[in-house]
Amino acid sequence: MAFSIPDSALANVIFRNIRDRNVKKLSPFSYAYDPRKNLFDAILALKSGINYKRLFSVQIDFQNYFDSIPTKYMNRLLDDRELVATTPHERFVLKEFMRHQFADRLNYQNQKFSRRHRGTPQGSSISLFLANLANHELDMALERKSGKFVRYADDVVALCSSYAEAEQIEETFIGHCKNSGLIINEKKSPGIALIKK
């Protein structure tokens, strides 16, 4: 998606305000949201899990993640004042953003717009916030499991020391998808793998 300069500027201001207010409320294992962390930090965090005698990895890919995040699920999260601190104005903008009008070049010239009813468009800083919020409940559930995990937007890798633990982690993904309406991409998800005997 391509947004106008005023839209992008407004999105950046709202994103920074919400991020700064909520950075300590959201999972410390999410590396695409926290400005103090990057992908390299995620790799270092996983490296500390490699000292298991046996090492299993669980890697799940979501199907068309940004485009398939259910709006109803996101609205429930945004309305949860315990989960995320936003002003009424910010909540209004976030919800309108998820239902924005768009058009390809030809339809734009003819003033024929469609309205988004599912997902969050990539290409905006607000998308990054919403993408992280959509998997916050998954983060919380994974934190209660054995092993280590990191998440970078929609990419999640977990390491653990037994197949039984790996199955529990995989079940956590499945449970999150049932609750949120997200879909696992069966073709692109490696699932459980034995990394080290």
C-alpha cells in the first residue's frame, strides 16, 4: 500500500505515542516493536537457548498475516484498556485505518474505491503496532511454556529441549489461531524439527 505524505506523518506520530506508552506492557519477546531492539537482538536471545542437550525448534508461519488479521479480533484488543493504553482519538484512528478506503491506479483516477474489511495494510508504522498487538496473546501464552521464543512481527521461532515441549508450543499456536481467527500456513510452516540430538 502507498499512503500520502500527510497520512504517513500522522501514522508515525500516533505510532510513536502509542509505542512509547505501551512498550513495557507488550511482550519483551517481540523484537519488531520495541525501538531498543532489532533482529540481531532476537538472534542473540535465541542463541542462549542452544545449550540444551537436545534441541527442538518450532516454526509456524501465518497465512497472509497482515492481510488476514480479523478486524473484529483487533477491535476487541483495542477496546481492552488493561491490555493497551490508547486515547479515544487514537482508538478511532486505528479502527478507521483498518477500514480505510483504497484503490488501484485506474480506479483511483475514476474515484472508485473499495473498503478494507479485514487485515491491516503494510507500508505504515501503524501496521507494525497492530501486527504486534494481534499476536500479543500468543506471546503471553508462549511465555508460560518451557523453552525460549522470539517474535519479529509475524515470524515466530521457539526452541525447547523435548518433543513433548515442542508439541505444547505447537498447540499454543493452534489455540491462538482458533481464538483470534488467524490462519496457519500449512505449506510454509516447518513445524517441529530436531536441531540437535
